[in-house]
Amino acid sequence: GQGGRIGVVRSAGMVLLRMMQRLRLPLRCAKAPPGGAGGKAGGEAWKKYASVAFFTVPIGVTLYLGDWQRKRYSWKVDMIARREKSLALPPVPPPPPGPREG
């Protein structure tokens, strides 16, 4: 599972840290760029995409539902026209009676 992997990575990190201490290697970390690990551009880029999605998704949904309503309206108008046409036709005689069982 995921917990086992984290434990292995943590253990490997501790072993590496002890080795560096024994060899008296400097324990310096690289400085993170301003604005977090990804820098200012990486830290702010999600806001741009979030705002685009915030406005694009509702517009796309509205366009899809508008098209669906247009198709549904055409379908219903055609269905009503077919029903009215079939109601205007003369009645169909009933089928002849079948043989009786008995």
C-alpha cells in the first residue's frame, strides 16, 4: 500500500542523512524560489486556469442545454404534427374475429 512506500522513503532518507553526517558533508538545502516551490509563475498559474474554467464551464453547459432544448422542441412539434395527421385519417376497421376455441 501507500503507507509502506512512505515508510521506505522515510527510512531511506534517514539513512542518507546519517551517511552525510558521518562523512561531514554540509547539510544545505537549495533555496526555494519566491512564491513557493514552483516560483511565482507556477504558484499563480492555477488562478488563471481556475478563472477560465469558472467562466467557460457554465457557458458550455448553457450552450449544450440550449441546443438540447432546440432539438427537443423540434422533436415535439414533429410528434404533435404526426399525431394530428393520424387523428385526421378515417378509422381503421377492427380485424375479423378469429376462430373460437371450444
